[in-house]
Amino acid sequence: MKQVARLSLCVALSVSCLSASDKTDRHVLQHDDPEYPAIAAKNNLHGVVKLRIWIAPDGSIRRVEYIGGHPLLAESAVKAVKNWRYETAKQTSTQIVEVPF
């Protein structure tokens, strides 16, 4: 009986984790452009920084994870994206965004 209870608890936790981070495309309502780093300008660096973001139900950014792009551009992209606002939703969602430089 204890094994069934443990299994039920594990399944319930797994389902709640999956539904809390369903990947959906929520529309951005406000976004700041990233600041072009001086070192990147000096070296004439351009490109795209790819980030995974977790959007809270109220539309604020809960977490940002760097996925790819030039490391000299990453910090500026993360800083800008943390200030973005998305439309509200019933639950937290994740999205992949690309920030061009």
C-alpha cells in the first residue's frame, strides 16, 4: 500500500511540474532593447543570443537561462530580458527567445 501511495505522489508531482512549465507562445507586451556592450562594439561583434525564459502567471520574467550566442553579448541580453513583460496566463510557462545584436 505504501508503494502505491508513493507512486501516486510521484505521478502527481510529475504532472504538476509539467503543467507548470508548459511551453507556450505568450505575447510580449513590453520589451527593452539590450545595451550593446562596449567591448562587443570595439570588436565589431554581432549576432543573436538565445535564451530560455520562465514567465510567471502575471507576465513577469521569473527566470532566464542562457542557451547560446556570443558570450560577450549574453549578459546584456539577459539583463534586458529580465525587464520584459508578457501577457498574463493561468500558469507559469517557458519560451525560447532570440535577442539580436
